[in-house]
Amino acid sequence: MFQVRYLFPRPLFKTPGLSIRGIGIREMMLPFYIRRPTGTGDYLFMIFHDSVQLELAAGTRVLPAGTMMLWYPKAPQIYGNLTQRWVHSWIHCSGTKVTKALRDARVRPNHPLRLPDPPRVEKHLFNLHEELSGVLKPDPVIICNTLVNLIREAGQSRYRTRRPPITEGLARAREILDSRYDEPLDLATLAAGAGLSASHFCVEFRRCFGIPPIAYLIERRMRVAAMLLSGTTDRIGEIGKRVGYPDPYYFSKHFKSIHGVSPSRLRSR
């Protein structure tokens, strides 16, 4: 599973009205409880990919996987899971643009927000990480717009819950694609996990997520590959293996079909 984690005492990105201090994507934690009674001093947005316990003024609450928390500066942050490992994604940020975006999106602070489609929000974190860690200087307009879109996506989730929910089987299949993209996955295995025939699974997956399952898998692999190419010095062939392509020819072919350039060309930029 691809993981990202970097957090600094001072902002790694700063522009008028916005600063970003760190990002985590699919960070895995040991059975552990985080205790910050006085918060962190900045906004902390967090997506829990596994169930955790959260301590609020009203008592302890169990949050299911797919819950998001948006803590305001200095708000108490006490959460975790003492019985099993858990995975979460997050971003530390601050500034007037964040405050305005939260107000415009009518997001309730310090209150659990159930996301009907967590990857829609998580994708914005990937985009922020790509912009911050690329070889070119981060574009302030792209950074600001992406963060605002993340906040607006979270705010819109309270309306999306009124739509027919994604079935548990389809959600489980997509979670497999998100976390086990480096493994040799096939339609039969994914469909069986969703309790559907292969043909029915393809139809339902596309209906829910707007893309066929294998195309979703390729995009996921190529997104991770792009981040590894820009954020590491690993050889291109090794990166291909890390995202499920032992054959460098097929890796380059799929990479170019998604990004429009070869892996070596992207890295040379």
C-alpha cells in the first residue's frame, strides 16, 4: 500500500491566505491512541479509512470507516484504535482562505462527517501531494483551488448521503483496488468479493463510480507511479514493479496512455 507522510514545524508551502504544514495519505498506525488536548494550532482535516474511537465532550464515539473530521485550531484531538492497526489520511493547513472555504461550504467544525464516497475527497490530497512534491515549483493557484475543492467536496457530502448508497460489496471491491493495486487482480476475484457475476459487477461498478473497474485500477496504479517518479530516485523498472507491472514495456505503455508522456519523460521534466 502506497503511503505518504510529511509534517514540519513550519509551513512547507506558504502563500497569502494559505499555508500547508504537512500531508499524510493512507498512513498506517499501530494500535494506538492520539491525545492532543489542545489541538495543533492549525486546521487538521482527517479521513479515517478504518474504524476508530473519538473522544468528544459528550463522550466516546465509535467512528466507522469513511468518516472525516475537520478540527479547528486548538480543538481537542483524541482518537485512535487500541485493538488493531488503522489507516488515515490528513492535511495540516491554516490561513484566511481555509476559514472562508469552510464558511462558504457550511462545514461544521469539530464534528464527525460521514463521507459516502471517501476517495472523492482523498483524490484532492493526492493532487496536492503531486503539486507540492513535483520537480517544478508548486503553483499557488493550483494549491489553493485544490484545497478549496477538498473542503467543498466534504461539505457536499451531506447532500450526497441522500442518494442511493454504494453497496457494501462495491465499496469493498474499490477498497481492494485502492489498497492492493500492486497485486495481480482480476475481475473474477473482485466480482466474487462483491457477490456479483463478473458482467454484473462491471456494470454496477461503472454505474456507481463512472469508470470500469480495470480502468480504475490502471488509473490508480499510474497515479501512484507518477508520485514515485517525482518523489523518489528509484529506477523506472523498479517503480513499475511496485505498482503491479513486472514488464517495463506494459508499464510504460499504460503510463503514457494515462499521463500522455513516458515515465522517463515525466521524470526528466
